[in-house]
Amino acid sequence: MTALPFKPHFSDNTAYVGVPSYGDEPSPGLSDDYYKQGHAPPQQIDLQHHPQITGHRSWWKTLLTQGFSALWLAPVGVLLYLNLHGHVIGASAWCPGGKCYPQMFDSVSSVPQVLAAEHDHDTHNLLGALQLVAKALEVWFILIASWLVYLITMFLAGRKSGLPIAYITRPVEFSELAGVLDPLLWRTLPKPFRKDGPKKARLRVWIFVGFTVGLGLLCNLMGPATAVLVLPTLQWRDTEKVEPYTLVSIDSASAPVVGTYAYYSAPYCTEELWSNGNYSCTYNPWATAMDSWIQSYMSSQGAWNGIAQQDMVSFAFNSTSWTYDDGSVSDYLYWAPSRIMMRYLSVDYLSIQNMSWGIPKNEFAFPQYYDSFIPLNNTVQLNVEREGPIFGVAANMWLGYDNKTFWDSQIDDNRAVRCWNDYNVGNTPLARDIMTGNYTKCVQWGSGWGYDYQTTGFTIEGMYKSWADVFGPDLKFDIWNSARAAFLPNGTMPDGFPVDCLPVGEVVDTSLNCDWDKFFAVDEKSAMATRSSMVNTIQISANMEPADGHPTTIDLMFDFVTYVNYTSYSLDPSPQSNPLIQVTTPDLPMSGKAIEVSPAWTIAAWSVDIDGLIRANRSSTLSILQAFDTLWETDYYNSVDPLLASYPTIDYIGLLPIIQTLSLLEFTMDNTTATKVDADHPQFHRSARINVWAYGMSSRTSWLGVAVALLGVLTVVFQTLLGVIDRRRYRSPTELLVAALEHSPSEEFHGKSHDERAIARTPFTVRDHAHGHASSFKFERSV
């Protein structure tokens, strides 16, 4: 029986005689004058002869109907469990046995594509079927809720105070949303706070209506809620973190040592060669790696930063702006991923490949990791993630001719200061127009500064010029580190610091009492604060061929300050979506902690012996030699920025070796509990983000679905218990109508003609009636 959204209005031909109501308004037809006119008084009901409707169903029928209600809890309970526990299905929503392997490493490249199409087809069919399941659960719940409303309605209608006639049909009307907007539903409610009349009866009616309205809303929300819970979604999930490693130390301040990754990655090196700084043994793989990286960078003109290779994965460097907490930008940082982290990710890639091929655990490449890689096999897509150090660098370059750019000031036997003019932080290409200003830069030089001072160098052999039948000049690399650097804006000395404290090429007069601590003090708020500590400087010098209009010497300087921070490395191992197997760093830091870097790491990055010689036949050395030829040929006397003439070559030869150096830096990690985890010793893990079909609480609608389902569970439990206690028979709407037709009026509606609200408020009591002609229960006037 479909309920109408609004009750029909009464016509003028309907006549009623009033009977006592809830006391909201008087009933004039029931005054003493009315009875004196010969009308019979209202008939009193003998409740002993008309008991409440209860206890008429057999126990087996009760258990059958209530079992049908309670059975609804089973599928909903399963859905709640699946969603609250985040059950993962796999690469397809239809994944029987949990074996929907995409086989991304199959030797036939079309196999993963065919499997993806098949999984998508199965998923589409399953989701369509599950929508029907959601609708069935909704209808099932509405039947249970209707029975609950019927039980409560009949219970209230069976009491002495009865129930307003407007609410007798609530079991078939409560779930219609349009009925909530019916004004008669709310106008029929009795006034709840009157002092006279049956106050408790009025309160029961208010609670009853509020309960049925809320239950109606719940019924209408149950469909979408069960759909949200029953339909899995394709979502990204984070797997459990494994392989905890605690950072012990960053080992960049000392030269590379035996027994580390750097040593073992160079198979042609011996302990003796390594200990003596003979890093030419690292030609394979380091020299070839750097040369190919430079060529890749040059071929793309720096657009994609070039691609470097490490074992089975590739990577590229990236950059960010140094940003303070207030949002201001002060410098430009290049970030070099760690090759040690690349090595870990290569192991992960190989493990996933073995897993995809179905290699058993006893034949697995790294059997100790086998169990942790199992969840990564049945996925649509995945990203392996590892946390670890990443090294940033603030770098710059500047140019000098004829030995006029730099000078040394000797303080004592163990201390000196080297200064350079024309340190332009706005130089293209490395500065990227982030900073501006021209400075004189001075650094500490010598072991007497109380710092782990180190200096080293090497030579690049001059290139033979066949057209002139001469050899070009050798290039001398000098590399040293300094604890502090001072930057003098346009050469202006700090306040109170004598100019004579920096004599050009002479010894400093000790009587001047130069305050070197003040001179090298770092102002953390200055624009050059990011360049003032732990500075590495590279000076490349060449004695050029004498010629009019050309410089006799060229000095090209690079400096860099290295920063360490921590980030997540991400690898998509699928050859379908990531054919280069490139590792990315999607969440780069914006700053870091300055660290000391030994100049020996620069020597190792170039794969040359300390104070050794590199032949001119390497692609990297050819590029830098050609760049010096270009600088010599440029009209440097009239050129505003001679470096632009050699851009981007100088960018490649200046920046890429620095990035290569940082990518090799060592650090020590511990997988035991010996090292305490804190800010200086963070703990890193391996995890994965898997794209799978799964249940879960990934959205607000999921939580809404759970809330609605839990309310539904409480409703069903309440209905089940109430149905067992109150075993009344169900009376259909037809029986209700017949009982109403059989009712003999006793002036219940007298004096209420055309007052629809008063008629709707008229209460009736429903009782069993064994002697009825067509119905087994009847309406009686309430008392």
C-alpha cells in the first residue's frame, strides 16, 4: 500500500459529534446541556472485555519474523568490518583468492595491458551487482523499520489514552520524505506543556512523532549509506613501514674510507689505492656516470636536469628556493639525491621484479625481504618509498682575468685570508636571478683557524689544437674548504675593521689588532647567511696564450655550501608507467643544516688521484677546455658578463660535478636500537603506496555511511527485542480500514466540523474484538 504524501481534507458533507480529546481545546458538544437534550452519554469501555492487542503470534512465527530482521545484521556487520579494518581486495574489485597479479614484468609487453583490461571488465560487472545488493539491504531495512513503527503504533493505540487518528497510519507513511512536509503532521501534535489533561499522553505523542520522523530519514539515508559501504573504491593506501634504520652520522667531513658504499661501488679499487687518495680507480663507474650525466644535461639544455643512472634505477637532481618561515626567499638550492638511497631502491626494484615473476622465497634475490614485498604484488599501481638524507647546495661562480681578481693576506705562519673581487651573486647561470649584489668574498685559509682545514687539487691536461698544431693550456684545479666566509658589499669593510688588515699579497701588520672573529662573524639575518659557513671553493686557473686584446690568465671560481635534510624517495617500478625506472623526490625540503664536505669528495667525483692528472679525452674535460677557449676569445674588456658567452657549458661543468660530489656523500645508519632516535638521528623506513581496490574510511561519506549503518544496527536490535516481547499479529491496512468502517460513531467528532486539526487530534484506542463481523479488532473512543 503506497501512502499519499498528504492526507485528504475533509468535505462539508461530513458530520461529527465531539468526544473528549487530549484537553487542547474544550468539546462543546459534551456539555451538560447536550446530555439534558436526550443524547446518550458516551459509552464506557470495559478493558477486561477488550484487551490490548498482544500475544497472538505463535513462537515459531515470532522467531521466523524476528530472525529475518536480525539476519540483516550479518551483511551490515561484514561491511562495517571490511571498511573499518580497511580490507584490501587487490588489482581488481573482483579478485577471488586474492590473485589478480598484473604481471608488469612479463617478457611480453602486451600481457600487462591485456590483464589490466580484463581486471577492469570484471570490476565493472561486480560494481553493478553490488549496487543491487545495496538496494536490497535498503529495502530490507525499510521492512524492518516499518514493522518497528507498527509495533510502537499499536502499543500506543492500545493504551487508555489512545493515539490521535492522524497517526494511526504512520507505519505506512513514515518513510515518505514528502510526508515530513505535510503541515497536518505537525499541527496535529498536542500542546505539550498544558497543565490540564493527560500530560504524559501528549509527551508520548511528541516522542512517537519525533521517533518516526527520524526513522524515516534514516530509511532514506540507508540506501546511499549501504552503497558507500558495499562498493569498494580504487584508492591509494600506505603499507606498513618496515626496515627501520636510524641515522648515526653524516660522514662527509672526512675523505672516503674503506668499507663504505663508495668503496664497494668501485670494484677496481684496492684498500691501498683508496687509502692513498688514488681515486682514478673509480673511473668505472663514477667517471662514466658523471660524464654521461653532463652529456644528458647538455643534450636537454638543462630543461630536465639530465638523467643519472645508479644500478637499476635512474634519477635527476632538482631545486627549490630557500624559504624562511615568514615566506621570504633568500637563496636557490640544488638538491642531489643520494646514490646510497638509489642503491636501496635498486634492491627494492629487483625484489618486486622477482615477486612479479613468481620466484619462490628460497630463490628470491633478497629472501629476508620476501614477506614484506608480498602486499606489493596484487596492485593496480604502486610506489615504493624510502626516507633518507638528501643533500642541497647553494652554489655560485665568478670570473677573473690576469690574476687581478684575487689576493692573499698572510696573518701568521698557519693562517691566511684569500679574497676575491667581483663576487656577483646575480651571475647567470647558477644564481637563477634569486639574489643580487656584488661582493668581495674572503675565506679562511690555513690550519691555524682551529678548523679541519683541507686542501687538494688536480690538473686537466691541455687539449691539442690540430688547426694550430699546439697544445692548449693545462687547467689547474685547487679545492679547499673553509669554516667561514666573509662578504663585503662592494668591497666595504665592516665598521671598525681597518682596511690595512687585508693587504694585497702581503703579511698583515700585527700591531693593527685585527678582530678576525668579528670579521668572519655570520649575520644570520643577512642575505649571504646561507653562503657563509662550511664553504668549499674551487678555483680553476689557466695560463692562456699571450695575444693582444686577450687575457693572459683566466680564473674561474666556484663555491658551494652543502646542506643536509631528509625527504622521501619514491619509485614507480612498473615499466609500463615508468619506462626509465626513475626515482623521484616529490617532497623536497626548503632548507637544511650546513655540513662540512672534504675536498677529497670532489677529487673522487672526478675519478682522479689527489694532485693527479685527467686526460683531455673525457667528454667532461673536453667541455671545460672548450669553455676556457670561449672565455679567452670573448671581448672580456667590453663584455658586461663574459660568463653568458659560455652559458650553458659552464653551467654543466660547474654544477654537475658538484651534484655528482654530493650524490656520493656517505652516511652511516644503524638497524638496531643502539642509536637513540632524536632530531639529529632520525629514523628512516621503507614503505609503499599501493593503488588497489579496497574498502576503507578514506572520505567523509565513508564515515557518514558507518554512522547511518550503526544507527540501523541499533534500530534492528531494538525491533528484534521488541518483536520477541510484543508478539502481536500484523494487521494490514485493509484490516485497519475495515475496522474503521465497522466502528459505530459515538459523537467523537461532534463540534469539530471543518476543523481538520481537531479531527486529526481525536484519539482512538484499538482493541481486540472477537465478535467483529469482518475484522478481528476494532476502534474505540479513548478515555
